[in-house]
Amino acid sequence: MADKFGILAKFDTPADIMHAAEKVRDAGFKRWDVITPFPIHGMDGAMGLKRSWVPRFTIVGGTTGFITGMSMIFFTNAFDYKILIGGKPLFSPYFAFPVSYELTILFSAFASIIGMFILNKLPMHYHSALKTEKVAEMSDDKFFLYIESEDPQYDDVKTRSFIEGLHPVEVSDMEK
Amino acid sequence: MSAERDASLPNPTKWLLIGAVGLIISFIGMFVDPRMASFCYLIGMIFTTSITIGMLFLVMIHHIFDAYWSTVIRRQAENFLAALPWMAVLFIPLFLITYLYKQDTLWIWMDLDHELHGHGTVGTDPLYLKKTWWLSETFFWIRAVVCFLAWIYFARTFRRNSFSQDEDGSAEHTYSSRKHAAGGLIVVALTWSMAGFDWIMSLEYHWFSTMFGVWFFANSMRAALAVLVLVAAFLVAKGPLKGIFNTKHLHDLSTLCFAFTVFWAYISFSQYFLIWNGNIPEETFWYNFREEGMWYGVSMFLIFGHFLFPFLFMLQFPLKTKYPAMVFMACWILFMQLFDLIFNILPSLKVHGHTAQLFHQPLGFLWLAASVLGGIGVLLWAYWTSYYKVKIIPIRDPRIGECLNHNH
């Protein structure tokens, strides 16, 4: 069944899904995820997730913002149209600092949001999980785990029996 | 009820001896070179006092926010509070030297006949005459006593509440501490700023900066947090806190260190920037003295060493959760904190009308090292003495369970 997106398993409690996630992680699956109505502390570790790459976007954004602030003030006040105010130097990092500092924060925030969108592949207008009728339970009081058929280890029969071995309440297929 | 004396942990008496040696050398210095040695003594005394006051702030912040992650390390901050009465004792020599030797040894305005370089004496200085109501000698000493009494009162209250709770487990102690924290934060913030104005800013009484108290606060917080990181790392390495204090706690502590790094930079920069931008001679002269000779290099070292390097270092998550990295950073911050105090205090010393350099005589290093060592010795003596008397963590604190399971 090549047009199957994956296999979906339902769990009743956060503890159950944590243990299930640990087993899936240890089995070495790559393309899988859990869907829970609220964040569960420790799930990152149970899923074997590494630290997010967003901070790298942030530092690049922040550095760009700082340089932008400094060079913008240098360009406008001391280069393009020289303005002498109160006997101050045409350019000084002191008075350029507050602006550079705020641009650092602004650009960091933009970069973080953009980085988060890129890493999460957002905007994502369609996901197979939205197609199942269980989508209501996903945002209410049940906990789900799915393994995609794209996973290199995926095998229709073996993966299904593996998932059943996690003791879920219910197992179902996900359409593409 | 006391923790067993562990042979691998330091002996308090040893620290008292180290402190005594340091203090004796710096007292000898007061006879050899009274002014330089007194300034160095002032630096050493403020350095150690700022660590204890920072601890007092941390305990109060813990209580006012009903925080839970810091419960595990709060006891160590309370142990440091035991040093506050001894800091008051360390202050007495400053009083004595101005009485027994010369009134203008440290704060030149105490002597109305003190010659100002090029324009008369303090007694005829209009800028002094306008400030006589605040800068009167009796009032100055009274203020110092009031400050110390207030700090000791709050320190004792928090210690008593916390230790009694170990005995009876009553939640009343937590409520009492929370109420005291609410009042104490205001009182200690005001008195600590006042101490900064009196002890450091009035060394050069022409100068004024309303931000100075905030700078003093930021500095003491940085010192206290650095010491707390060192103590935690030490106790984890030696065993007592192993398995109790985890890397999540360390991460939170490091994050506070990082936050106060930014806060210190923000305050220091704002103070400089406003004075630079205003460009009024009655304010700028203070910074002009601090650009003479080697002080220019010191101020650059502060910008990059006390802000930029710690900022970039602690910006990185992996470093904030590793003991060796944070121990290095804490030592670095403490060293730079001392430099910052030197930068703020020592240029106020005028030798024949010129700003004192670091140092005119090589012996200056000796007086400074001796004073700092003396203060640190007394501080750690008080800490370890208190440490052996009480439990390692507040075991009956309502928040301790949550804190031990701190996991995010």
C-alpha cells in the first residue's frame, strides 16, 4: 500500500506515550512523531530530539542587526550627509549603541521566528493527521504516535506488529 | 542536627588564619603608606561586603517570588549571610584610621582644611558647602551603622526562619520570610545604594550619579552569583551536593549570571552615555580622571572583559550546563568585579594633585592582595563555620520536593 502515509497509535496517558516514544527512539526510526494536546516535559529526551537549531538563526540575526545599526548611523551622520550636533564627533559608537542594540533585538526576534518557520517547514497547509477523524481527540485528551511509511526501516507488517507491541489503545492507518 | 565534619571539606579555622594574615599585612600597610593602603583596604572590604549583600538579595528574591528551583542552593547563600556582622567589624578600621591618623585619608571632605589642588580648601569650596547637610562626618558614621544594622537584622531573620524550619517544619517560617523579603528588598536596596554613595561616590564629592546605586547593586549580584556557582560546583565535586544539585539548577544559576552581566553592562553604559552626552564638566571630570594613564586601558579591559567576553561565553547553552566552564566563568567574573571596584575607587585617590595609578609603588599590589585576602578569609571562615552547624539543604522547606525534581 504505497499511498499510505503511516501507522497511527492511540494512547490514554502521558506516561504511556512517553514509554512508547522511548521504544520507538531505541528501535532507530527516523520519520515519526507524537501528537499530544499539551507539551509533555521530558518528551524531547524520550523522542531523542537534539537541541533546536533556532539559536543559530538568532545569533546571525542579532549580529546583522548590530552591524546594521552601527553602519546605518555612520552612513547617515558621518558619510552621506554630515551633521555636526553639539560639538559631538560625527560618528561615535556611544550614540550609535542604543540604536544598534535595539536593532540587535529586533533582528534577533525576526531571525528566530523565520528560523522556527524554516525548521518546522511552516507554513504547512496539509498534514495527514488532519485527515483522520481522530484529530478532535488529538487536541483534547488522547495521545498519539505515528511512524511514516517513508521511514527507511518501515515495513508494512513488521512495523504494525512493532506498534502493537507498544500496547496502544488503538492502531489505525493514515491516508496520504 | 549538624552536618558531619568531613575531612575533605575546608577547615574554617584555616580560613580565619588566612584572613588574619591578610588583615595584619594591610594594617601594617596603613602605617607604611596610609592613603594607598586605606584605599586598598576599602576596596577589599567593599568586595567582600558586596558578595554578602548580593547573597542577601538572592535570598530575598527567592522568597518574594516563592521560587522553587533555588531552594536547593538557598542554604549556601544563607550560610554566607553569617559573614555580615563580621563585615561590619571589617568596617571599623576605616573609622579608626580617619580618627587616629588623618581625617582626609579616604574621604577628603571629612577634613575642612584639606587642600584642593589649585582652589582653596574643602571648607571654602561652594560645592562642598551645598552638601554639608549630607556630608557631615557624624551623619556619615551614623548612616554606616544604620546600614549594617538593617542588613544584619534581615540576614539574621532569614537565617533563623530557615534553620527553625529544619527543626519543626512549620510553614509559618516561610510566610515570615516572605513578608520580611517584601520589606527587606526596599530597605536593603535603599541602604545599599546609600552605602555606594557614601563609601565610593563621596570619595570624589564633586561628582554625582543617580545610577551609581544601581551599578553597585548589579555588581554585588554578579559577585554573589559567581560565588554561588563556585560553591555549588565545589560541593558537587566534593560530594555533599552530589545528586542533589543537578545541571538544571546550574543552568538556572548560570542564566542569572548571564542576566546580571547584561544588566551590569546596561547600567554602566547608561551612566557613561548620559554623562558623555550631557558633556557637563561637573560630571565628565570623573571619567576624565579614569582615562588618565593606565586607567584608559583598565576601562577598555572592563568593557571587553567584564561584559563582552562573559556575554558571548554564557550566551552558549552547552557552556552554561558544564561545571568546568562555569567555574572558569565565575572566577573570571569575580576577578573582573574586583577590577571594576578598583576602577571606581582607586582613581579617586590623588597623589600630589594627580590621579593615582595602579600602582605608584609596587607595594600597592601587596596592600590590595592582602586586603582582598583578608576579607575573603573572614568571609569563608564565617561561611564554613555556619556550614557545619546546619543541614546542607532546607529539608523541610515546602518547595524542596519540587526543587529536587527540577527537570526543565
